[in-house]
Amino acid sequence: MRYLLAFVVVAALAQSPRSTPPTVQSIVPRGIARGMTAELVIEGFNLAKASAIYFSDPRIKGKIVRVKELPDLADVRIGSNGTQSSIDVGPLPPRNQVTVEVDIDPAAEIGDVSFRLLTPLGTSPEGTLLIEPYVGEATDKEPNDTIASAVETYLPAVLTGAISKPGDVDLFKITVRANQTLVFENSSDKIGSSLQPVVSILDGAGVVEKTYGEDGAATDFAHKFGKAGTYFVRIADYERSGRAGHLYRIKVGEFGFVSQVFPLGMRRDDVAKIQLTGFNLPTTVDVKGVPSVDDPFATSVRPGTAYNKVKLALGMDPEVTVSQPSPKLALPVTLNGKLGKADEVHRFSFAAKKGQALVFEVMARRLGSELDTTIEVQTAVGQSIELAAVRPVVATYTTLRDHDSAQPGIRITHWNNINAGDYMMLGREIVRVSELPRGPDEDIRYEALGGQRVTFFNTAAEAHAIDKAVYKVQIHPPGTQFAPNGLPVTRLYAQNDDGGPGFSKDSYLTFTAPADGDYQLVLRDVTGATGSYRLNIREPRPDFRLSVNPRNPNVPRGATIPLTVTAMRLDGYAGLIDVALSGLANGFTATKTQIQPNQNVGVILLTAAADAEAAEAFPFSVTGSALGVTRAANPEDHLKLVALGASPDVLMTSETRVVEMAPGETAAIKVKITRHNGFAGRVPVDVVNLPPRVKLPDFGLNGVLLNEDETERTFYIEATPAAEPGDYTIAVAGRIETRSTQQNLSAAPHTIAVRIKAK
């Protein structure tokens, strides 16, 4: 038995060769002054023969100087149970160091820029580099945890370093004039730092004058020094922890800094006078509402000597500055207001006709305000307006763990009489079931967008503790009365806290007037915070936004990969969206697709011919057309690049091209793979873009899987009883499991048509 056990462990850890996408692990330095030429050293896996670097700002150029191989790291992978993982993800890839000569134009913008490296395996994930002003850099030199060992610093400067061990602090010695005000701008979060900096100002004797960041918030601040002389800047972590990822880069000097603006936007193409709050700034600046390159619905301003840039929203409706009490509003309108004290409430009166649909949208947190608003439509005399009655019919409970307000999966104790498509109530949020658990160790999954739970009927996602009641519910008209069934009836009112995916903490409320008359909107902050907001009141304007994934598709020669295109639907738009990919080089082709009504995702198949050649990566664009408008996916990303990869480890084909089924039925799909490059590992099969309430039934813990000795597999998809009739398109792809976070899929070159027939 002892020898058998040893054999099983060795067999489980045997590793099959495979092509692992390039990975970036470290970048040194993390910031370079504009106007300079400097060396950037990038380390990661599979960066051998890196031939080019691409930056998101064209004013930054880079040239590969040298590439060398580094010693291998210890190959230890821990599985979910805390022991060594038995999943074969291939041998540890070679580790490389790439040195790049970077030339930064003096006109380049201060701030973070992204880059990708090009290798024979395709482009790397994005790395981030800070472009900084042309000032000195004061670097952490250990030990510097006392005033005697503080690093002497000449201002202006960038303080750089890391809080690398628990309890560590770094001190910098500065000299200031009497009544001098210095701005401290922290850029750590822009480079992915895990540090929550706490910055203290100490006088010449080491006595603390003031500490910033003790509440764990961001530490951008200004400090006025009353007396001339020597002072010390002490940097620590909020939790007194320390690790290599606790990096900091803090600009210190007499430059400007914008902390707040008012209003938070303007009407498109108009000129608005924007009031500035911050340090070393003019009090106002005139801004014209011209859309930025990255966002057709916003512009930005960088006033005076400030290095930080402020985003301003662009609207379509008349703009009004809020006063209280407010005159009766003429709709549509955009209100620019401030909550100036804790628990302040703003009320707005307006008239509506019976059946008139209105949208109330707040922009605050998305524009840098601290507000977390909640809004409610009431009658003219302040009574709440019921929109629906919610009757529970099945009760269950959360179990295993607490659940946050984002994750689509919730563990529940039982799901008898619950089906895909059913509405459920968690706390006061209404969600809809997308997939039932396949066993006792799985979550029930609710409909989501971008990995975040979607809520219905103006409810907002909440966190849920373990052992809390969860109900399957029926939605009835307002005022409906019910015979008691032992479960609590809930009334939903015309109110909203958080608008859901894409809205951050901003409120979004849809409302249909139940009668002719006057109404009032009530706005407050749920935390008692102060700050500015924009409130747009309008009739619905159906629209959509698009995103694409991956944004750096690496296509193996002679192979196909899937790109998923996700639509964020606005103001109730539920129609068809035509999607296309453009900008391809010779030898590359892409399918067109459609995002079907009431669906949020479409799939594009991108193919590189067997004889394709592409020495450089090239940009591509994905656009969607509907409602007479065309929207680009991720217009803010200037590093959407297609690259040619090495020959594929797996080629997948699907013998099934069309399936038909009615709700409650299943259909078979047969796939085959051919293996290349000596790859002999298992191949999980991803089914991309399943229609709503169509699932993969009973396929076990590992999903649809081609084992190491298999080259074909037949699996089934099932249309649940709630599946909606229509014509849909899915794709199938084999996943090569590697140590990279980048997508590594080989798709069948043809989509599969799925027709769900009416019962």
C-alpha cells in the first residue's frame, strides 16, 4: 500500500508541456519623470525574445535593450485543501528579465500609463508605469525608522519605497519655510500597491504635529508648516503590516491639487464655470463640454499647476444649480447640488402624467464625490408610493459563509420548488435565479453582469450574513392583499440606494406615475457624508455600453479563440445589438455576432490562418450598433491589441452545428480535439454564451472535461422550463490550464446555432 500511494502522488504531479502566455511579475522603477530617458526592468514568465513594448500614451516610446533568463523559482503549488495541488498546469515556465529603454516626451501627461510586451507567445497582461514631474526622487534606504536615520530629502520630490515588514516605518527629513504649504499626493494605488499609507508630520524634535490617513482613507492632503526649519515625514501602514507589495510613491511640493469640484459636470458643448476646492489653485476655471477621447459622455480638466485630473460629466438636458426649497422642476433637467452637512435632505417637486415613465439617475461616486446617495419618489405630501407587493412562497436559508453584495453565487440550505428564472428575495433585494446548484457543495447562482449580482424592481444589492432567511417570491401589483401563508409579505416602494453593476454607489430609479399630479423626489446620503452630486431626471432614453474580453487576444497560428462582448443595457433597452470586430491584419478573420434581445453577451470567433504573419501586434475595435447609434467597446483602453501566438497545443472542432429543443428538453453536442506540441493534459471545455436559463446538467465537479486519454466528448445542454424561445448562438472552446491568468482557449472555428422552440 505504501508503494501504491507513492505512485499515485507522483502520477498526480506529472506535468505535461504546454504554452503558457507571458506574465509580468515585477516592474522597476514604478515611476519615471517626463522628459527623461531611462531604463525600465520588467521580470516575468515566458518573456523570452520579447521584441516590442506598446504604451497607452503615444508620447512614450520604448525599445527592448536586452532579454536574459533568470533562475527558476521554487515550484510549489497549493491546492484548495492546503496540500500540494494535483492539477497539472505544466512545468514552471522560464523566468525572464526584459530591459527597456523608455523615452518620455516632456509633453506627456502626469499620471499612470499602461504597457504590454510583445513576445512570440503574444502580448503580456498590462503593466503600469507612473509618469511623474521632473523633480528629485527620495528613495527609502533602510534603516530609516528613526529621525536620526531619516533620508534627507530636497523638495520638491517623490518619496518612494516600501513598508516591507510588519511594524516598519520610513522617515524622510525635509526643510521648509515659515507658513509654507506642501501638497502630499499619493500615487500608490495606481501601481497596484497594497499599502494603506498613514503619513505623519513630525517637528524637528520628533513630536507628531499631525497624522493623515488614520481612518484608512486615501492620503492626499496639504500641510501648512507654521515655523521654518527641519521636519520629518513618517510613512507607515494603516494595519501596521508589511510586505513587498506595500509600495508607495508620494509627490511632495508646492504644486496644485484638486480635491473637489462643483458642479460635477455640464451640458454638452456649453461652457461652465467650475468651482475648485484644493490647494494652490485658482478658485474657478472655465471648461467647455467637449467629450474626451476616452469617453463620449465626459470631459476632464487639469487646472493650474495640479497634477491630478478631474472627470466632469456631460449631459443633454438643461442644467440647474440646486437651491432649497427648490422651485417646481421643468423636466427633463439635470440638478447640480451639494449636501453640505450630515443628514441633510434635498427635496424636489415635479409634475407627471398617469403612465409617464421617468428615470432618476445620480452621478456622485462615479465622479469622485464621497456621497453614497439614496433617493425616493413620494407623493406631494410626502407619502411613500408602493410599486409592487412581494409574496414569499418558499423559504430557505443562507449557509456556509457570509456573502457580500457582489458575488452571483449564494450558498443556501435547500432549493426544493425553486427553478431557473424564479425571483428570490435576499434581505430586501430581489434577484433572479440563473442556475441551481448541482449538489450540496455548490452555490445557487443569480443573474449577474460583469461578475456582480443584478437586482430587480429598483432594489439594491446587500451583504448577507450566514443563517439568514431567503425566499422564492411572487411579484404582485401594489396594494394586493394575501391570505396568510406564514411568510412575511414585503411592499416595494419607489426608492433606490445603489443602481447596480456600472453605477458604483450611485442611485438609479425607474418610476411610472400612477396618476396625474405633483410628486416630490427626496435625496439624502445613507452614511451622513457631505459632497456634490448630479441628479438627472428624464424620460427613458434606451441605450447601451459595450466591453470586450480579452482585450489583448493572442491567436495561435491556425487556431481560433473566442472574444466575449458584454452589453450594459440602459434605461430599459432590451433589443438586438449587432456586433462586429474591425481593424484586422491580413490572415486574420472574425465572425460577426448579435447580442440577442434580453441577453447581455455575444461571442466573436477570431481566427488566424495557418500561414498568417504578423511581426507586430495591431490594434482592433469592437463596435455595437442599435437604436441608430454605434458604440465602441472599452473606448478608454488604448492597448486593445491582437497578436499572433505560437502553434496551438490543442485544436478543437464541433461536429454539432445546430441544436433544437423545447423548454424542459436536452440536446447533445459532440466536440473533438487534436493535440499538438506533445501536450497530453486534460482539457476542460468552456461553453461560451449559453442563453438565459439554459444550463449544462449533471456534469460533475470538473465540468465538461476531456481527460488525458480522450480526444472527443459528447455532452448535453438543457433548456430549463423557464427558457425563452428564440434563436441563439454559442461557442465551444478547450481550455489549456496554465499558471497564467490570461485566457488560453482554443475554440471550434464555427459557432453552434441553438434554437429553443415554443412549448
